[in-house]
Amino acid sequence: MNRFNYWFILALVLSSCSSGIHQLSVDFAKSPTPPSPDYTLTKHWAALPQKADAADSIPRKTTLQNQQANASVDVFFIYPTIFTEKPKNQFIW
């Protein structure tokens, strides 16, 4: 290892061992709380029995049939997250 690399690595190690604590000088921006959705409006639902949506689709190449009109009950399923926006910052989806 040449002399320059030795001094460079030594300076890097010594500078990374500072005893000071770095504190943020500003607070993070606070996001306003959005209003609660009005669930009486169909636009706030991802799937409804009377609405044509992706929940009505049936997989291709299957023997399944659309029997929603004959179903005796509707199934209510809570899906935890639907992320449909373009990722920001370092997040890779």
C-alpha cells in the first residue's frame, strides 16, 4: 500500500470517530391529516357488489364462473394496503 493510501485511510478513520453528536436543526415537515372518507359514496370503495370493478374478474384458463348474481352472501374482505402511486426517494417497490 503506498503512503498516500495509508494517510488517506488514517484520516478517514480518525474523522469518523468524532465525539460530537449531530442533531437536526429543523423538524421534519408534518403532514396534515386527511379528512375521513364518506363511505356512503361508492367512489370511496375499491369493490362493491353493484359496481363493476376488478373484484368482479375471474382468472383466465380456469373452470371458475361468475356466480355473484346467485350468491347468497357477500364476503367483506379488508385489504390492508393498496399502493398505486409512483415511489419516491429511495423506496424500490
